[in-house]
Amino acid sequence: MIAMTQLTKLQRFHAAVRGEPVDYPPTVAWCNFVTNDVDGAGNARRQLAFFDACDWDICKVMNDYRLTPPPGVETISSPADMLRFVKLSMHERIFAEQLKCLRLMRAHVGPDVPLIDTLFEPFFSVLFAVGFSKAALIRSHPQEAAAMLGALTDTFVDYIAEIKKIPVDGVLYATNACILPPSSRGISDEAFRAFHEPYDRRLLNAMQGLTRIVHAHGNPLDLKRVLDYPCEVLSWSDRLAGNPSIADVRTMTGKCLMGGLDESKLHERALPEIRAEVADALTQAGGVRNFILAPGCNVAPGITLRGLRTFRDAAREPHS
């Protein structure tokens, strides 16, 4: 048995995921660094500076390289446009630069720090490329949508095989599949089953062997849609309106939970308020076991290191 004081960051992470004793819950936050237009080396430098400055327990890598439409297509205007989306090579810039970034970050943090990549679900990725206003049009043509989403899923399966070689320790898989109407991005049960669940499950199955963190993005959420997804960790914005609390979800599943901090207000909080939110999150979680302390999503770029270090340090204080 490894003494609590000797846990490496990787050991602490795996213990938390498995619900085993930990000295304190792993802490992490992530932020967009406008890295879409820099190469993998520049991306790695920005993200490692953030990781090193905060001494996070997890090196969670943002993926800001966005899918682009096929040549000659600006957006989806007809079913024919969807059929122009084909399986992509790992030599495409969005994959090659992220893989380069991951290799450099792995070399920097070494083997004893959990390295977690980020992957957006296929439907989410397409909307980033063509505009979120196109969601209804895509869903109105299910056959062509299936061909497009299938091609992208095939591409992501190849990408997952590549990140396993680096190796990464896990993936934060971001999906919009749990967002409910009447939100502008709300998804009906029928749409969930047709355009999200099959592709989510295929990709999560491809990630077997990695720690799979399903991040249910947005609000209001129905987390019951993903409770039986093949994953080890559930992440969501538990503080946003319409979303279940940590205490609520603790009664629904034995999986490791990840969250606790309101990312929408973290940059506005006084330090005592941040500490109070950490204490409340740990109380809701039932203690430090089986829990990763994190914001519900990416934090605002304007947040201070002082604020981030406060929540990190609050997690490392003795807790019952």
C-alpha cells in the first residue's frame, strides 16, 4: 500500500477515479488560449505555462484546433454539402498539430502526471465548422447527416489510436447530448438517439484503456442520458441553472464525479468565496473520495493566478 504522502499525481488521479483513498481530491482547471492559429509547439508552450504556474494535479490539454468544412464549402446549405464531409487523414493540420502538442507536453510533464486530451463529439465538431444555426437543417436530413457524422467518427477513431501511442492517460469527451429544450441548443430524446448517442458510444468504446471523462456541456442538462455511457468520470457544470447538483448526481451513479466550481463566476469571486465553494463541493461529494475538483467548464481568460491557486490550495487542506 502506498502511503498517502507518497502519492504521485498519476497515482492520486487513478485512486480518485477508482474511488480509493486519496490525500486530497485532484484539482484542475483549463482555459482557451487562442491556439487555433499557432503550431503544436506554440500551443504546448502556452498550455504548459498554465499548468506549471498552477501546479495542477492533472494536465488537461485544450483542443482548440477546429474542424473546417471541405474545400469550397463555407457552411451547410443543402444535404449535398453534408456528403462532401469525408474521413480525414491524421496529416490534416487540426490533428497533426494537436498530436505534436501532446507529444511535447508528455515529454515535459513526464510519466507521473496524468495527461488528458480533449475531444468534441462529432455533431458538436460539425457545428463549430458550419455554424450552430445549421443544427436543424442537419437533423432534417438524417441519411446525409449519418454519412457525415459517420465519416467524422471514423476520423476520430483513428485519432484516438494515435493519442494512445503518445501515450495520454485519458480523454475529456465533450458532448452537447444532454442539453434540453427550450434552450436554443436543446436536443430532444429522439435527436439524442439519432445524432449523438451512437457516435458517442462508438468513440467511447474506442477509448477503452484510457480514463474516459464524459463532459456534458451546457445547461439545462438531463444527465440520465449518459449515466450508462462507457466511461469512468462524469463532468458537468453543476452550478449552472437547470443542472443537477453534485449531491443529486452522487445518488444516481457510483462513477467518479468532476466539478464543484462555477466557471461563469470564478473570475469574479473573492478568495473567501472560492474557499467556501470548494468546501461546499466536497460536502456535496461526501468527502474527498471518488471526486475531482474542477470548474464545470473552461475558465475565463481574465481569471487571476491568485484565484486559481486559492481553489487549488483549498483542496489540499485537510478534509474529513
